[in-house]
Amino acid sequence: MAGKTEIAVQVDPQMEEFILQEMKRGSFPSASAYVEALLHERFKDEAALQTLEQELGRGLADIEAGRVTSAEEAFDSVRAELGLKRRRA
């Protein structure tokens, strides 16, 4: 594991109190661990958002190129894969 870099973070007194309360509850061993956990979550969220945007881009490109399946065809395919019969109205 690579070493860690130290970054100073300033927070207002309300945020400091909140972090201290989280530490007292045992949620985090230190203010540093709390901030690191928040950053880690944000990092994961950004990575997920980028993946979603890429997938949406591919889907839009498929639509623009005419590579589409109707909802009915899609559901029929899923039903067939699951061995389910199609409901009749």
C-alpha cells in the first residue's frame, strides 16, 4: 500500500462538533478517518457516475444507429430466458 499524504482541512465549529460526536459514538477513530471515509465514498460515487455516463453514451449511440429492441421484444426475451409464459390480456 502506498503511503498517505497529509492534507489540512479547516471546518467550522458546527462541523467539528459533528465529527467529534461521530467519534464519541465510535463511528470513526479520528477526525482524519472520518474525512477519509467521506472522500472515499465521494471517490466511489464519482467512479460509478462516470461508468453510468459511459453506459448511457453507448446506449444513446445504439439508439441513434438504430440498434434498438422494443419493450415487448425485450420482455419476451426475458420471459423466454426465465421459462415464463407470456400473459394474455
